[in-house]
Amino acid sequence: MSYVETLINGLLLGGLYGILGLGLAVVFGVMRVINVAHGEFIVGAAFVALLVTSLAPGMDPLIAIVPVAVIAFAVGYLFQTTLLNKVVRGGDMLPPMLITFGVSIVIRNLMLAGFGSNPMALRTGPLAQDSFSVAGIHIGLLPLITLAISILLFSALQYVLVRTAFGRMVRATADNPDIVRLMGVNPTRIYGLVMGISFVMASVAGVLLAMRTSFSAASGVDRILIAFEVVVLGGLGSIWGALLAGILLGVVQLMSFQFDANSGLLYAHLLFLVFLLVRPNGLLGAKS
């Protein structure tokens, strides 16, 4: 029974891992940009949530997702329109990658200066410990809520990209930004909106992560590593592939604890390396 419970908890953890990589997958799929600062923005959102809840004592951290997401969208839009749009040219990934790498260093040091290096966490109250049993299997309420939010976000993003006029403009811009200009679409504005959406996904991931575990100004490195593995393992630019990859990494991580309690993310990283060799295009990527 312990293996079944571990498997279920791995599925629930995978929902969080999927959100970690969702924003990164969206940006790469539309702009072919690898945002190296994605991990710092996730941690930055956690600190913003900490500030919001401290200014409004008693606020449920889940409610705090809303103002944090609004702030994140504005920051993401400005980040893209004032900085990255100046270097996103001709599909060359190196300039934006270097810019975001520099931004990640700046943000990390700003967080260190402002919040220090001590680990922090959002106070979630009884929700952190609440659980229920199904057939003798204990399931945490917070991880279940996290998975539900993850599925909701993935479904909403898929609907927007596939079923709406804005989504058609995004997909057309991703295919050929020069052609969409002839249709009256401004690619730089689309890029700004997409980056804003990416930051919203990062902010949700940051708040949910802060509710489940401690974080510090230096936590962004670990988050970008997981996010990058989720994106590559799922298939570059694939939305649902990111969710499947996150679930797979979560299951492998927790199942590995059954025979190696000190393994951490070791076996999840090994799985990533094996997939790079066997299927480099990811779970839902095109076959080689």
C-alpha cells in the first residue's frame, strides 16, 4: 500500500512541477526564447506573496495568488516590451538567453539584499496538514488542490491558444512574425502579452511552491533546472507535454525514496538524461 500512496503523491507533486515549466514552455513555443531568469521570477513571486500576506494578515495564501498574478503579468509585459523585444530578432536564441542570464543574477542579488539568505515559507495554517483517506490511502489536501490548479491552468491555456482569436494570433506569430504584420498584428505586442502570461504561470508556481516548502533567494537555480527538464522532457513548446513530464518527474522522485531515502532529485535527473538519449524530442515532441 505504501507504494500506491507514494505513486499518488508523486502524481500530485508532478502537478506542481508541471506549472514550474509551463511558463517556460509557452515562451519557448512562441518566441524560441529560453528565459534563464524563469527560476528567479518564480522565487520572486513567492517573496511578493510573502509581502502581500504580511500586509493583509489573515489572508489565505491561495487568495494571494490573484494580486501576485496581476503584478506578475505587468512585470512580464514590461520585461518583454522594454528589454527582450530589443534582442528577439531572426530566431537567434543567444542574445535573449544572455540577457535573461544577466537579469537572473541581478534579481537573485536584489532578493538577497532585500530578504537575506534565510529560508522562508508562507503560512498556510491547517491546510498544510489537512488530508483525507481513500481505501486506507492518505492524500494531502494541499497537493490535491495544487494538482487541480495545475490542470485548470493547462486547460485554460490550451483553450486560449486553440479556441480564441488571440490564440490564433499567437500561433500565427510563432509561425511567422513577418507575415502577421501584413495582417495588422504587432508581433512585439503579442510577445509582451505572452511573456505576461508566462509570468502569471511562474507566479502561481511560486506561491504554490512557497505553500509547500521553504524557499530562499538562492532557490531559483533549483527551480529553473526542474522547469527546464519539464520543458525538454515534455517536448519543446508542448503544453500538455510539460504536464506529463512534470508528473513523470514527480513520480520518479518520490518512488526513488522507497529504496534510496537520500536520493532527492537524482533519479529524476537520470531519467531526464536517459530521455535525451532515447527520445531527444521529448514525450510529445515530433519523432526524429
